[in-house]
Amino acid sequence: MTVTQTANNSLRFSHEAIKRQLDKIFRFPVFSESAILRRFLDFIVGQTLAGNENCVKEYTIAINVLGKPVHFKPQENGIVRIHAGRLRRALNRYYDESGAEDPIFISIPKGKYIPNFGDRPQPNTAQFEHEPGQPIHILHRLHPAPILAVLPFHFSPVSELLASFAEGVSMQLSTSLARDRRHSVVAFQVVKSIFERTSDIRELTEALHADIMIDGNLQLLNDRLRFNLQIIKTISLEQIWGELFERTLTSSTAFNVQDEMVRLATTVIEVQEAGLFGFRKEWAAKVAG
């Protein structure tokens, strides 16, 4: 029986036991739905078990896991770090749910890619760890709860009426969701400021630390408004819900339509959050415990 102990490991586990643990992790929905997360974890664990820890680097992960070309430059592209952050959150989610009683705790130390096989950390120590150089999100400091972020809604054509309406809906929706203290909401002005620097969904996920992002698109033809709302589960970058609304929009009806859109969107988001994500029950238990 082959056993493994890396520099950061306090316990010895057989390779077979670690591979069985890996198979169990891969059956967890977040991993079964993401080929990238499975390939990433499988590669770094496999190389470590084979004694090739020197190969577990940002460049080799980019080439072997993400299919990047040989001239890939990690210092100019943070895609590996972004997916590593997703992987750490996915592992935390797994061990908080299906793997709560598992004896082998697979983790990836911050700033490194070589996995650690050891004991579970103390409760709540792994949930909101952050990347080196990145501040811990203030909402995570306040209380452990799912974090929502409303992105600035896209709109076309460019017009003063539609621009004002789009920002008004985004801001009012963010404010409305923040009234429910069973989750946290990133302030819209903060989201807007970050969004102006990058609209890449992965980079936004890393910067906002959000569990759920709400995105939308507004189109106006004459006075006919089409509003496309999307809910994104950031751990898997999966769009888990979308809906299309149509209303008549003029300068005299703008506020009424905005209020209606926010009421509809708030209701839909809260229903989806409670039903599909199971966050309400999951996080209520965390807060109570």
C-alpha cells in the first residue's frame, strides 16, 4: 500500500484512499457540472501522488488543464488563479455539505497549487479564506451568509432615458434585496466601480466574492421595453435561471415600470435562492451554529 505525505500534511493516507476521495468529490454537483474543476483537481492531485510536485505550477496547469498554448505567460494572464479560486470555493462547499464527515480533507493552500491531504480545519476557518494580496470581503467578516451582487444592466440603444432606467432598476433591485438580512448584498456602487474596470464574469466573481450574481439586459424599440433577467451561480458559472419581461416604457411611465420590474425580479430571485440553491436552510444552520 502506497502512502503519501507532503510537506504540509500531518496524516498519511494511501494513494488508493485519496483516489477514492477524489471520485467521491467528483460526484458532488458542483464538480460533476464542471469539467474544468474536475480536470484541475485531478491534475494537481495526480501529479502530487506521482511525486511530481515540481510540475504543479501555474504554467503547467494552464497547459495541461486549460489547454493554453506553450507561449502562455502566467504573469500576463490570471486565468489559472481565477480557476484556482473557484476550485477552493468548490472544495469548501463540498466539505460543508456532502463531505462533512469525510476523513480525508483535500485543500489547496493559498498562493500555491500543491494539494494538502490532512485533517479538517476548525469550523468556519475555510469558508471565506482569500487569495494573498486580496482583502477579505467585509460582508464575510460581518456574518456567514450567501452574498448577492446585482450587476449594472446592459442596455441598447444608447439613450438618456434607457441609461437612467437601467441604472435605476439595478440600484433599486440591489436595495430591495438588501432588506432581507438572511443574505448579504454587495453595495451597487461598489459593484458598478469594479464592473467599469472589468466585465469578465470570472474576474467579477473573484473581485466581488459573490455566491449569486444577477445580470440583465434592456432593449427598447420605440416605446416597447424588453427586459432579460439572468441569475448566475458563481461557484460553477452556471446560469440557473432566466426570464424575459416586456412592458411599455415612456418618460411618464418609467418609475412605475421600474417599480414593477424590481418587484418581479425580487420575488423571482428570492424564490430561486430558497428553492434551487438551498442557501436559506444551509446558511441559517451556519449562523445558528
